[in-house]
Amino acid sequence: MDLKVIAEGVESRAVWDRLTALGCDTAQGYFISRPIPAGEFAKWESESCWHAQH
């Protein structure tokens, strides 16, 4: 079906590891980053280890 899966509310490495094992493509939640102002997103993305991985 060529669908992408995005998990919301990922709060720990254990949850992220399980989701990736199940084929989850992307996630958001406190494990990835605390909420930040929109104006800070580009800087966060360029410096984040998540940007390089995903």
C-alpha cells in the first residue's frame, strides 16, 4: 500500500526501538524533542541526531 507510519507520543527509547522493529517510519514525542517554538525548529533539525538518521 506504500503507506508511511508516524507514531505520536513516543516517550522512551524502548518504545522507539519497538516501533522501529515493527516498521514505523517516523515519530514525535518527548523522546525525540520537548516542544519548541516553530522558529527554533530549523536549528534543532540541523543539529539533531534525528535529522541524520531519518
